[in-house]
Amino acid sequence: MDAKDILGLPKTPFQSSQEKKQRPPKEPQRKPDGVSREVYALTGGVGMAPLMPTIEASHLKRRPAVEKEKIAWQWLPFTSSARTDSLQLYHWVKVANGVPPSGDYEFAKYNTKVDVLKYTEEEYEKYLTEPTWSREETDQLFELCERFDLRFIVIADRFPTNRSVEDLKSRYYSVTRALLIARARSFDEVAGNPLVKETFNAAHETERKRALSALLSQTKQHERKDAEVLAEAKRIMESRATKSLEEAGAQASFHNAAAPADGVSLSNSHPLSTATHPALAANNTIPDSLRMLKVYLRSHALDQMVQTVSASAGLRMIKRVDQTLQDLGVNLKPKVPTKAVCAEHLELRNEILTLLNLQKQLQNKEAEVLANRESSFTEAPGTPKRANRDVDRPFVPDTTGFGGDRGVKRDHKRKSTGRFMDAPPSPPQSKRPRKLKASD
């Protein structure tokens, strides 16, 4: 049985028997040396060009036979350095060529221990007393922390009194922080320690867990309601930002508000102050059940306030403010946009805008003073002012009517070029004296 029988095809040859008879018989070809029988059969005896240069069998060197690695599994004992009781257990181990593996247990490296500080009686009485914690409870807490490597969930389960996980964490970290500061020779020596640099906030940890629990326990219906409230809050924020922008446009320009004539600071008249209060006040209108949306709303409010200032101060000035923030190493948008952080960020932008406008005014004043100095140097030092020359110069009437000759030349025909330019104009025609006649 072959493939045609399985597929149900007729067993017809590709070529008829008559065509086979008409073909001349093939001459037998001898297999060339260096070609295996399988390759010669696949190529049909046709002399095909080899892909690789042929190598004669005589040039090939017999390679020594490589001994294959023998793998076996054996049930062997082992000990772990993570244990202090020298307990001996057994497990299956892969053995290569009959040589069992040596060394410590491979999972012993994950047995990390926490260095829990110890305190003395004098240190406790001097630095670690707490009205809500007794000495016995503190000793039990540190003993369990050392035993269970700061796994506070297990510690809270084994603690004899009813204490929350946050309460246990707060007591442990406060005691450790006080010991580090007390034992250091100077505060700078332990200033970079995470326990000293960042204090544990139990209230924040409790609120974080409560918010996380509320988020994880939400249903699909709650998620849809939150999405609707979020869209409505966004619409309210946009409308308030538009309103604050219109109020800012009705005020004086940003340049005049930055440095007014009486020298009053712009912190009270800056359009940013107008936009800050309605934007940040939106957080107070959010229901308590949607406190998790505050972060988004504050970020959106911050963007709207920056856009408001951009419309009042100009895009070029805002780019200079952003560049100044980057030079100072400050993020253009706060990573944690809380209410206090947003207020400080906006205050910093306010001060940078004030600084840039004062620098611009200083440059304008310096350019004006320099221009006045250059103009004063161009005048001749001995040349009197035109106003004084016009007042002190006596009036000389026109005497061309007497004898037909010019008795006195006009002042503006003097040879001095400078005097010619500063000569007073001719008197009006109505004031000239009447010519005398022979009858007079």
C-alpha cells in the first residue's frame, strides 16, 4: 500500500510504456570518489557545482572521539547555611559523569537577614520613651522584628496586644531613627540614611491602604459613575479656567503688573494669582467618595493655570520660564501634584516671571542711559544752548533801504558754519521799519 492507495488515486504512471521504450538506454555512470552514495542518488549522477570546495578524503584527519557527558539523577543529602540547626535533608540532584555538585545550597543566598538595632537601658530612658508604648511592648516588638525580618503582617499576628500594622511600623522606625541620630557623631553622618531622611507617616499609610481597598472593591457600576463624575469635573475645570482667563484679560497687562510705577510687587496683581484660587478651590467641591480623582484634577488645574498665564504674559515669556525651570532642575509638571506642591510650583513660576520682567526693565534702562551718554558726547563742549543764544542775541534790523547798499550784513551770512546753523530766524515782515521817503 502506498500513498495513491490511501488517497484513492489510480495507479497510472507519469509516462507511458511506449515513451519509455523510445528513450535510449542510459549508460551506467560510475560514482565519483569523495561523494557518498546518498548524495549521488539525490543528484541523479548530474555533475552539479558544489556549494563548498571539495576536500579529498586523504586531507581529512580523524578527530578523536569526544566522550559524551553522562547525566544521572541521584538522591543525595544536603545542608543549608541559612539554617543554624545543621539539619540534613535529601533531594534529587543531577550528577554529571558520576561527580556530585559541591557547594552551598543554591537557595541559601535568598536568606537575607535584617540588622535590627539593640538599645540599652540608658538609651531607652534618654531617647526612646513614649507615653503610648511601654518598655515591655517595645522589647517584644524588636524581638519579633528580629525573628521575622520585619515582616510586619506576621509580627502583627504574633504581637500579644492589639496593635495595627501601621502602629507597629511607626514605633519601630521612630525608635531606630532616634538611635541612629543619637549614636552618630554629627547629623551629617546619618543624613543620607533612608530611615533618617524619610520619616514614616502612619496616617498617610492608613489613608493609602483605605483608598487602595476602595479602588479594588469597586464594581462596574461604580467605575461608570466615577467616569461620569470625572468628565463632569473636567468640564467644570475648563469652564472655570475660561472664566479666570476672561477676568485676567480685563485686568492690566502683565508687563505693567510686573513692575508698576510706584514700585509695588506684582504678587497681588499678577493674573496667576487670580487664576490660582478658583482652580485650586475646585478640589474642595469634590465629594469624599472621589478623593482618588484629586490628583488628576490638580494636574488638569495646573495645566489650565499655566495656559492662563501664557495668554497674559506671552508665549515667548513662558518659554523662558520653562527654560529657567529646566536650568534649576525643576520638573515642568510636579510628579506628585498635591495642593501644597501645586501652590509652591505656581509661586515659583510667579517669582521667575517677576525676575525676568525686572531683568528686561533693567536692560532697557541701561540701554537708555548708554544712549544719553553717546548723545552728550557728540555735542561741542563750548557751544552754548540754542535757547540761551536766542535770548541773548540782539535784534539787528534790515538796512537795505538806506543808500541802496547793505550797511550791515545779516548774522546768518557769517563765515562760521556752526554759527550759521544756530542763527536765529529772521524777524517777521510786520515788524520791519518802514522805508523813509524824500518828503519825510
